[in-house]
Amino acid sequence: MYFLTSELYFPSAEQASPEGIVAIGGDLSPQRLLLAYRSGIFPWFEDDEPILWWSPPERMVLFPDELKISKSMRNIINRGIFRVTFNTAFREVISNCRNIKRDGQPGTWITTDMVEAYCNLNELGVAKSVEVWQGDELVGGLYGVDLGHIFCGESMFSKVSNASKIAFIALTKQLYIANYRLLDCQVYNEHLESLGAREIEREDFLEILKY
């Protein structure tokens, strides 16, 4: 296991442990986070743990042209009950992702330090959010890191049914229009699979990441 120092460096993602851990330690500076994402690596840890950097052997991704929208979701979209904005309330989105209660999870991996780190990336124009509103109330959204050809999704939340799906669909449509290669969903999620996401091998993901 590689232990990071103050040097701005990561070992190759292909050197990850069988479960996908590449390195331990370091910091959440914008420079290190950007290097991580550009290397196919992301941080994922809890408050009482050191920073853990991951690149899982199978990567959950969505190719924008493979997006699946069910008939019921199309009906919801056509009814116009939600309003979608892009990158207008980043801190509110990440704070909601941090605080929302999730089934089967006792807490959150979005620590206070991570909130500030990604807000710093947002100020640099790299981390971005999608917001879903009902009236003036923020009821859903997601955030992630925009690499210009790949959007690395980090987390999403819903306060009402289907709000996070609306955010995900709206983002994917934007990525398709802008010719992005894929939306990185990191690890397997049944909810995302229903929207068209699938797992690919790490080496294939790293190859796409190069271009």
C-alpha cells in the first residue's frame, strides 16, 4: 500500500489493491484532487479514517448515448413539475448530499473537509453541480468533477421522489450534446444501472480517460 507524502504524486491506478485502494494519506488540495481524477483515482473515506484513494477494478460508467429513460420518467419530465439549473447552488447541493439520510448507511463519507475541498474546486470552475427545484425549494441534485471530456459524478440526493433521476438525466443530456466520452459513476449502483450505466474494466476506463 502506498502512503502519500507532501509530494504531489500518485502511483498508477493499475497498482491498486484487489479491492481498489491505490494510496493512503496526502491531502485534499485542488492540485492533488485534479491529479487524482485525471489519473482515474478518487477519494472515499470516513471521518475516522485517513484519506483513502480508490480506483476499483470495475468502473461504473454511463456512455451518454446509452441513457435509458423509462416511460414513467418521460411522463414526469413532460409534466414540467421540476425546474433544473446548472451550477447555481453548488454548496447547497453538496451539503444536502452530505446530510441526506440513506437507507442502510449509518453516516456519510462526505466529511467537512471534503465539502470545503470540492467547494474550492467549484470556485476554480472544475467541480460543478446540477440543481432540481420545485418552486423555490431545492429538492434534488448532484455534483462532480468536470474533466472536459469525462464528468466524474460524486454524489446525488433527493428530497422528493425522482428528483435525483431528473438531475442525472439532465446532466447526461448536456454531456451528450457536448460530446463527452462518458459519465463516471465510480462504483456499481442498481439505481444507476436502471438508467443505463454499466461496469467496464479499469484498464478500459483509464484508456478512455487519456483522450
